[in-house]
Amino acid sequence: MTRTEPTSARVAIVTGGARGIGLAIARWFLARGQRVALLDIDGETLDRAVAALAQPGQVLGLHCDVGQPQQVEAAARAVMQRFGRVDALVNNAGVAVFKPVLDTSFEEWRHVMATNLDGAFLCTQVFAPLMVHGGAVVNIASISGLRASTLRIAYGTSKAALLHMTRQHAVELGNVGIRVNAVCPGPVETEMARQVHSPAIRADYHDAIPQGRYGTPEEIANAVGFLCSEEASYVNGQFLAVDGGFDAAG
Ligand code: NDP
């Protein structure tokens, strides 16, 4: 089948795009002339981000909890009304609870699963059918999804499941021209890291990362942008660790 590429600029959806890694990913697309819809649960931070990006015609901010089907469907309608197409989806919205196994409540477990796993499932379910010219999905997982470590029963399990979902989606969507990959960031200095990385965790990372430092949101965005681009046109169902060598060092 020959795909006809429409002439209007490409559109990327970035969930959890109001700050941190998601905001850096939005900047990556905008810097390359693409349009961006930011979906975020935090309306105030979202408004500030949209204003800071200062490209009103190119950016759409949508207040949306990715774990709520009706809100995701409403966001998709708003994107199509405003931009008329979807080319990439970055499932970046995430929450972290770092607690010992036996201290993690069922509510905390469900909250993490609802955002990190249900959110990516729902957004892919709703946005993939809109990628009528083909497209790319990138799931932001974590090195905590690649290996088990203390305090991460909910977070690590949600990210490991997200990695398997990446492969399931890659297998099922590849034949309609949609590639699905995952990026596994190592520690990145964001609000989330400030909330859950204790001095002990920071010291462990410092010793275990060959490059000896945290990553930046921009370094994660570069990998995500590559996976969404034509340069990655035959990359499908893969996990790309962007972690300063942490995973390689075992
Ligand atoms: P931040 O907490 O800084 O930003 C995440 C954004 O997502 C926030 O604006 C947050 O809003 C929003 N969000 C949370 N829940 C929802 C929801 N249900 N629907 C829509 N938006 C939501 O996180 P980071 O930028 O650090 O992380 C981005 C992604 O990268 C996450 O998936 C995270 O797990 C992953 N990651 C991060 C690492 C790090 O060290 N920073 C390492 C490895 C992976 P609010 O603040 O109101 O919750």
C-alpha cells in the first residue's frame, strides 16, 4: 500500500508534557517544525509550560488524566479538531512511589499502575487509530523496568509491564505502519527525582553509573526523537537504555 503524506506539519502527542522529561521532548519536536499536544494532569503547570514554549499555533495544552478513558478520548477529539492528524505518541506520564514491598499500600500500587500502565494502554488504544499515515509510539519506561531493585515494587513492576506492552504493541501494530519502542532512562534530574531519590539512592547511582552523573531531560528527548523519526524507520519493539552505561555495567 502506498501511503500519501499530508502536507501539514507532523503532530506529536506527549503525555505528562508539562515539565521534566516530557517538556524536553515537546521542545525536541517543536525545534524541528512539528506541532505538539501536551496532555497533563496538572493544569497550572501545563498552562505555564504552554506559555513558556511561546508558539501558540504549534502547541496545544490539554488537561487530561491519562488513566481516565473519557478524558483521553476527549483529548484525542481536541487534537483532531485543532491539528487534524497524529504522527507520534510519547507515553511519558508517570508517577513514582518508592517504598518497601510490605509498606506499599494497595492504593499506592493502583495509583502507579493507573498512570504508568493503564495510561499508556489507553493512550495507545485511542491515538494509534488516528495515525492513518503510519506513525511511532515511544513508551518512557525506566532502568527500573529492566532490573529489580529495592523500594520499587510498584514503580519497577509497572515499568517492566510497560516494556512487555511495548513488544505486544510492536507485534500487533507493525503491519499498519506503526512502530512501537521504549526508552529506559537512568536517573534524570527532574521534580520526580527530587521527590523520590534519597541521598542513599543518589550515592548508589553515582557509584554504579559509568559516566558518573545523572542524565538531562534533553538527553532522553534526543533518543525519543530519534525513535519517532524516519531515521528509525526499521526499529520496532526495542528498548533503548539512556543511562550513562548503568545497564551495561550490570
Ligand atoms: P515529573 O514528575 O517531573 O513529570 C511528570 C509529569 O506527568 C508531571 O507534570 C505530572 O503531573 C504528570 N502526570 C502524572 N500523572 C499523570 C496522569 N495520570 N495523567 C497525565 N499526566 C500525569 O517526571 P519526569 O519528567 O522525571 O518523568 C517522566 C517519565 O520518565 C516518567 O514516566 C518517569 O517514570 C520516567 N523516568 C524518569 C526518571 C527520572 O529519574 N526522572 C528515570 C526513569 C524514568 P503531577 O506532577 O501533577 O503528577
